[in-house]
Amino acid sequence: MEELSFIGKSVPRKDGVEKATGRALYTVDMVLPGMLWGKILRSPYPHARILHIDTTRAERLPGVKAVITGKDTLGIKHGFVETPRYPPDQYPIAMDRVRYIGEEVAAVAAIDEYVAEEALSLIKVDYEELPAVFDPEEAMKPEAPEIHPSHPKVKEPYKNIGGKTETGWGNVEKGFAESYLVREDRFEGQLRTHCYMEPQATLASFDLSGKLNVWTSSQGPFIKRAKLATILGLPFNNVRVLKAYVGGAYGGKVDLFSHEFCASLLSIKTRRPVKIVCTRGEVFEAARHGQPILVELKTGVKKDGTLIAQQVKVINNSGAYRGSGVVVIFLCWGFVMLSYRIPNLKYEGYSVYTNNPVRAPQRGHGAPNLRFAVDSQMDMIAEEIGIDPVEIRLKNARQKGDILHNGDSVRNCGLVECIQKVAEATQFKEKYGKRKSQEGQRIKRGIGMGVSSYFSGSLIYPNTSAAIVKLNDDGTVSLLTGALDIGQGAETILSQIAAEELGVSMDDIRVVAADTETTPVDIGAWISGGAYVSGNAVKIAASDAKRQLFEVAAQELEANPEDLIAKNREIFVKGSPGRSISFTQAVATSIAKRWGNPIIGQGHYRTMKDVPAHPSLATTKGRWSENYAFDAQVAEVEVDMETGQVKLLKATTAHDCGFPINPLLVEGQIDGQVSMAQGHALWEEVLMEKGKTITTSYLDYKIPCAKDMVESQYIDVITERYEKDRPYNTKEVGEGYVSAMVAAIANAVYDATGVRVKTLPILPEKILMSLKGKWNKERKKWKR
Amino acid sequence: MRIPKFEYFRPSSIEDVCSLLYKYKTEAKILAGGTDLFVKMKKKEIAPKVVISLKGIQKLDRIEWDDREGLKIGPLATHDALVNHPIVREKFDFLADTCFKIGTRQVRNMGTLVGNLCNASPSSDAAAPLLVLEARLKFVHLYGERTIPLEKFFVGPFQTVLEPHEIVLEIQIPKPGPGSGGCYQYLHKASSVGETLVGAAVHLTIDPRDSICQEAKIGLSSIAPTPMRTKAAERILKGKRIEEKIIRKAAQVASDETQPRSRPWYRREMSRVLVERAILQAMEKIR
Amino acid sequence: MKKELIELNINDESHVLAVEPQKTLLEVLREDLGLTGAKEACGTGECGACTVLIDGKPILSCLTLAIEAQEKEIITIEGLTRAGQLHPLQKAFIQYGAIQCGYCTPGMILNAKSILDENPKPSRDEILKGLEGNLCRCTGYNKILEAIMAASMGED
């Protein structure tokens, strides 16, 4: 097989110099002449009717250029999901009702932030408070206050149901009856948040030709454009969302945000650019955090640990609007059934409205909490029947060639190899189960494993990715792609693909990205399809450009196009290095002799080309993905039995990502996700009190700092490869490595302490309180 | 996040500072490092009309040792200056260690020890070691001065006895006696940086001839509305030979003296654990 | 509020500006001088993204008044590149994959520079302790540590 020059190589990232020198411009950095500053007035009540808003005093304040409220909008709703079953449900600015503390009620544009803030204080809003509910199980009760009517298709007499997912196969009751052991457990995942370093920010500029230009910190410009254009009533070609560098997102910047709409509308009204930058406190209080999930899990196994039946109920606290709640309850089904073979399954997921700020996807979108539940219980089951955690997972692991119940084929799957390799690399079986031998030790060690799987690309708007490869006169290349680099290295890996196809160097390629006016559509950096979908689109576009070049070159060199190879911007005849023509010559020749064709290659790609629509979020019928990623992770922890403090010493990740286009970037993704898992498992929690956010800064909400760095080891399990002459298959690496690690940490804590914590985060006092009686006895043997 | 507007003064003498404080009283705030002041102003917790900077005055960053009177620390001495100061390292190593724990590297370059005390956070790391070292604070105002023990300084969360027209001119730490040593043990609220969950400082003086504890001082922070000494626990240790059972009892008594409001069970438990560890470590140092 | 005329020495260049007292050094850099390398991620002193070097020491520019930054040598990330040459730390960060979204990078590199300037061969723990005030959500800090260790070894 031919050696690859760029694919599979740890090429340094293309935007590295920009970022290392501070030249990269993020939305927060951008300024335009005449720019105004915008600020947003937010509801102080979790649930209230808006009786009256008086903005006259604010409008009259010197320096204020515009004030907007709901009445200035077209009254068009938007939503994370916009389908017939789940139509958009949220106004960009509240109209007659607010449903969470922080909901947007008005916005102002002024000459500076001081004036804007003063203007907010001059807006008078008369509210009539309504009863509110904050806990999802309380919100489901018939006596709960109604935030929205329950979804009409949900038959149960529950209140405040935004959506339901119900699916299954086989017969779980029969399965449980036949089980050797049945366990029922409840697990609770906490409200946690993304903590992207760049806050939410938007700069909107409505120019005199009637076009709205928007820079915004996002995860993909095309979905933002679609929503903005729709709710502003503008044609798509009059809304341009341009590329800005993004300072982190992790799922928290996909939704359309009110401030993006407000900046746009304020700009339209003032005909001046308007910038809104949310403070960190505002991000904590009113931006969208990760979906908190309750999981009730009933599992039955045979005597040897093989799964027979599983019954799952998931309750998601989606906040005051549907948001991505109806997606996460669908995904949780997937995260249950992907990793282990389950002969009988009953799955129910409810997305419940509460008077809390709306929630959003957060790296893993349900998988971390779900795998925490499933894999914690797997360990509990394993212990009860007397087999070890590795064995029980190998018994049940998804296998290559399996056909899933929705019809998806797991064409390849390295999960078994992942489990075996990670167990071997960490000497799992030797280290596991050594609690007794550590009796009397103040510092105890434990080891735990988790398994997870993730989909790579699915059908959700915009369903396709396209790219253009333009040759310059001297043979250098412009790569136009709608893909947005949010830190994961999109521009780098796409350049690698183009460079590989065209035989040019990385420096020969300039990427023009993520601009809805100049670059073709892309699915966005939030559906786990960057490497697979956007990558294949670029590959096809580059191949197309190469094909055109080869046609010209073949004529000039009097050879067959199949006998040509491209390298270093030269086209050679295989076996006759003397016969060659440079790209420069080929382009010039094409222009001169081929009716002015300057060589523009184009390509597009989509996952599951033969499938017309996305799967049903409510029933899970339909194809979900055609590439599934798998991983097994092991956590090694140290617990101070006196303080309950847990230290994550080492994380080992064995992953089937298909093949890595850029191993260095993949390692970085793994490290970052291990870090997020550490925070998720041990410390992070957004605390809320009756709808009010208590943790409003990095002082209160602790993410890992440098001193918390975890030693991270990576094991690649390669199950795919780059195909030279056809689309390649590969899998995602950006989201799936949080979940198994959370479970692994929980299992490792159990291994060290004998304490099973079922609610995240695993705070030290949760461990100590469980140990209280037991530790006091053991303490007598404790050697200092 | 913007700092709300204010009028800025940069006097060149302490007298001028006092005049301004006398004039503006509660409308004025002193600016030393700014790491607490500007955060509070940005969060709209306070809104002073006037900010009086100390940076125009010479020698306020002094860290001076006198063989009789002990250590004197000026209001602009930063945490970083204390961490690396040879005298602080030599005479009060656990205070230097505490200063190394406070905040972050950047905050230590900017923030001052006096400022930390004046901020009077219930979880102030600086407070506990200074309490057990029996530090005193000297305030000045336009018409005079007074010196009080640090123990009498804190009256509530973020509240001190400092009058609006007064300014802290120095921290005085008496010379420690022979056979003494101290230690500060702490736990973070979460992760490895940031607010302290519980801080425990212990300072012991042990007579080398009979190993009897002459003096015992225990200070805790983040377990009550203000940092505090746990005197009942101290009495358990004083006059006794310190060994396992006494340590455990003292630690338990110290824990019982705390009044934590949030995560109370865990804070009380950790008070006990950290006091034990601090006593043991202090003893190690003395040996 | 009345503005005051101040002179700031930034990256070896002198800048004279008129500023109100509450204006922070971070705001002057970003909004008056177009030096947007220093960032705000929190504004309250916890994240370190606004770190600049003042007289060689890492300082939070979001809590520093511009009027109090006079008569000092201020270095921002833009000042690290000399005559078009990247600083060894910048090269190492790029080479070792220590940059993902890049938002924490300027503050991180400047703080790392101050650590190495103080102690050319710091231990792993000394580096991690020194960086405790620079939050990163993307990288888990692994490759940041690798890059700094490599730069301290003089590896190019």
C-alpha cells in the first residue's frame, strides 16, 4: 500500500502560529468603526407574566441608540430541534411570559457598556409572578405549575413533558424472570457546565445594502444563519455569518442565543455594528449548561454475567424550553444499547420542563451520565456474581458485524480489543480488588474501568458538507470549507486531506473557512462528523481538482491519467520521472487550452446517503449513524481515607476511532476529555436555589487546574484506514472519551474505598459519610 | 467586566491618606493590590466613590525584622515578597508556606497580606497562621493610632473593627520563643486551587527538657463567620506531654468549637483531621 | 470622569493615552492599542487569560489600573516575537500540540516564560504549581507541560 505523506501524521496545527502569537481574532476581539455595545435585561423571576415594559427613560438616556423588547421582533420562535413533532418553542426575546431567571426581556445598544448598563436599570418591567417548579420529578406531578402544556403525543398524565422517547425490543419481563440476578439502581448526574474560556459574544453589523454580517462565538455558522435569518425575516443571502476563532464551545454554543438575535436586531435598528459580550457571571446564570439526567436502571443477567434484559428510565431536566432535551433522551437510548449487546430492552426517556435556564448539549450529550450509570451497575453486578469487571465487559461487548435494532450496521468495532488492551496496559486484574490488602492504610488505591461508544455523524440540519478546492496560478491551493475550527483542529486535518490528495505541502494550502457567504455549507462542529463528513467532502473536492489537473497533464505529457502521480506541485508519469509538468504549467495550460478552466474542484458528502431523514427522536426508528466509535478507559485513583479526597493519578484510554488523521490532535482530544471527566466526576456542579444560579464564577465552580493534570496514556485500536480512491470511513474523537472515564473513576473509587456513590459529583463527604462507622474501626490499625 | 467609575487619588504620604479617609470615610476604599477591591467593585458588592491608592507612598512594602520586636510587615508587602523573604522563611516558615498557597502565582504578585486581612474573608488563609503567631495590627488615622491583636480584628464575614477613617499601617508579629514551631494544613473546596475549605494553623512551644507543651495555639479558618482561635482545644494541649490521645482530644475539641454554615459535617470532620495533622507536623518541626 | 494622560511602556514601545481612572490595563491593551492577545475569560482574577508580564512578573491585567501601570516594562504576547522569530516557548507550544482553541494560550505562554526566566530548569511540579492560575478547558494541561519542559531543555 502506498505510503501516506500527511494522513496519520502528527502535523502541527495550521493556526498554531496565529494563536501562539495572540494574533488570532476571536469574536470578543473584533471591533468595527462606529461600534455600539449591547447589553441584555434579564428576568429576575423564574416564572412570571410580563404585564408591561416601559423603556422610555432608557431610550432618553444620552448615549443610548436603541432599545428593543419582544414587541420589536417578528414573534417567530426558534428551537434546538425544529421538526413537526417538536416545533420551535422559544421566542428570542420573551413576549408575554418569562420562564426562567435570566430569560431575556429587553436589550439596549449604547456608546459604551457603562451607558448600556445604566439604560438597563432605567427599563421598567411589571411582572406578575407565577408559581414555579424546579425539580423535574416534581414538575411531572399533576399538581405542578404548568410551564408549557405537555407534548400532545405523550399519553401519560404527566405535566411539563417536552418530549418522550420510547423504544425497546424483546420482552424484558420474561428476561428478568429468567435472570440469575436482577439489580435495580438509580443514578443522578448533576448540572454541570462547559466553562469555555471565551464567553458568549456576538458582533452584528447591518450594512446599508441590507445585509446583516455576524461574527459570533459558535460551533458552526450555517445553523446560526438559518435560525437568525428565519426569526429576523431576512433571506438567507442577506445574513452572513463569518468566521471568528472560537475560544472553546464543547456543545454550549450550538443553540441560537438571544444575544445573537439582539445584537443583530439592534444593529438593524441603529444601522451601526453592535457587540454584545456576556460576562462570566452572565454565562453562569443565563447561558445553557449541560443536561442533568436521572437514570433508573434495572438489569438482569445470567449466572455468567451475560446481559439478558435491561429496563431504563431517563429523566432529563431540560429547563424552561425544550432545547436539546428531546435529543438527549434519544441519545441516551443509543448510549445504552451501543456498547453492550442487550437481548431485551425497554427504554423510556422524558424531557421535562422546569423553571430553570434552558440546557444544552455538553460534550457527550448524555453519554457521561448514562455510562456512569450503566458501567457503575455493571461493576456492582460483576461483584455480586463473583467475576471481575474486565470479564463481564468482554462477555457483553458489542462485536463487529452486529446489526443494531434500528438497522444500523456496526461494520467494524474494536471494543473487545479496547477492553483487552486497556486491561493489559494497566495491569488491571493484578491491581483490582486489593482493598482488603490495603486495610489500615490511610491512602488507598483503586482501579476502575468504563466503556463507552459514540456515533460519528448523524442526520440533523444542515445534513451535508461541501468543499471547494481552488488552484492558484502558481499551483498553490485555496481550500474553501464551511467547517469551523473550534479548537479541535478542523482546518488542520482538512488541509492534511487536501494535501494528501493533491500531493502538495501543508504550506501550499490556505484555508478559507466557516463563512456562509463564501464557503459552502458544512454540518458544523457539533455532530461528531468533522473527520468523517467534512473530511470526505474535502477529499472529493481535492480529487476533483486533481482529476482536472491530470486531464490537462495527461494530454501535455501524452500519458494516461491513471499513470500520473502528483507530488510537490508537480505531476509526473509513474516510472518516468523525467516526464513531468508543474501545477503552474498545468493551470496555465488549462486556462489557455481548455476554455479558461482555472481548475476548481468541488465535492460534497453526507453520512448515510441512501437515508432520506433523521431517525425518529420519539421512537428511535430509522438509521442513526454509519460509523460508531468505541472506547474503554481505566482510571487509577488514590483516596485519602481521612479526608475523602480523591486524586486521579492516571487515565488510560484505548480507543477505536477508526484511524487517526492526526495522532497529535487526537491525543489532545483525549487529554481534554479526561480532564473534563475528572471535573465531572469529582468537583463540578452548578448549584441552583429555586431557579437562581448560586455558582457564578470560577471561584465557585471549579474546573481542573494545572496541578490537577492527569497522566494520560493512549492506546490506538485501528479499525479503518484511509482509502486513496474512495471515501474513507473514520470515527469521532471529540466527544466519546468523557463518558467511560467518569464511570471508570466512580468504579475506581469503589475499588479503593468500598463506597459506591450514585450521585455525581463524588464529593469527599459522600465517601466519608458512607465510611463513617467502618473507617473508625479500621483506624485503630492505621500506621502513620 | 468593567470596574464602575470612581475618583482616584494617589497621595504621597500616609498623612494625606488619612486626610482623605477622614474626608470621604465610607465613600472611600483603599487600593493596595486590587485583587479583592476590584473584584468586589466589578460584582457590584461595593461601590466606593473614591479609591485611594497607596502606591505613591515609599516604603510601604517593607518587611523588617527586629531582634526584640519581631517582624513588621507593611501594607504593600505582597504574598510573593513574603514567600521568598529570607527572614520570613527562617523565622516563620509556615507563614511563608501559607503565602505560597494563597491565590495563584499572578495573585501573589499583586495581592498584599494586609489587604487579605482587611478583606476579612471567613476563608482567609493568611488569618489562621497570623492568629497563632499572635500578630498585632497597627492602625493609624488623622489624629492618632492604635494597635490591637489580630484576634480582635475580625467581627464577621468581611467585617472588621477598622473604622472608615483608619488604615492598617503594619502587621507586627512577635519574635517566636525557643523550642517553637508552627504548621498550616488546609484543604481546597475543590480541585487544587482556590478557596480553602478548612485551614488549620498550629503553633506550639515545647520545653526540650521534659517535652511538655509550654504554649499551644490553634487557629482555624473557613469554619465560622470569622477565622478564630480554638482556645478550649489549646487548653487541652498546654502543660501536657503531647501524644496521640491528647492530640486526638484536642483536635476533637477544636472541631466542636467550629460553627461552619455550609457543608458543616464535612468541615467539622476536616477541622478535626487537619488540626491533628498540624499538631503532628508542628511537633516534627520542633524536634 | 475626568481623563488622565498616562504613558505606558509596552513591548519596548511608548504609548501616550488619555484614560479614565477605572480603565484597566487589559482594556487599554485590547480596546485602545489593538493588542488583543491578552483576553478576558472571567474578569475577576481566577482564569489567568489576561496575564501580562510587568517588570518580568506575571500580573492580571484585568485587575490592574492602566494609570498604575506607568513606569513599568510591560510585555504582552505580541512582544514575544522578535524580528519575526517565534520565542522558543511559542515554537514548543505549536510543536507539542499544546494549543487547541488557543484562548488561554497567550496568558499561559507569558506565565510559562516568567517561570523559566526565574528558574531555567524547573521540575514538573514547579511548572504545574506556577500555572495553577491559568485555566485551560481544552488540553487537560498535558501537552502544555510537555511543551514547557521541552523549551526548558532547550529542545527546538
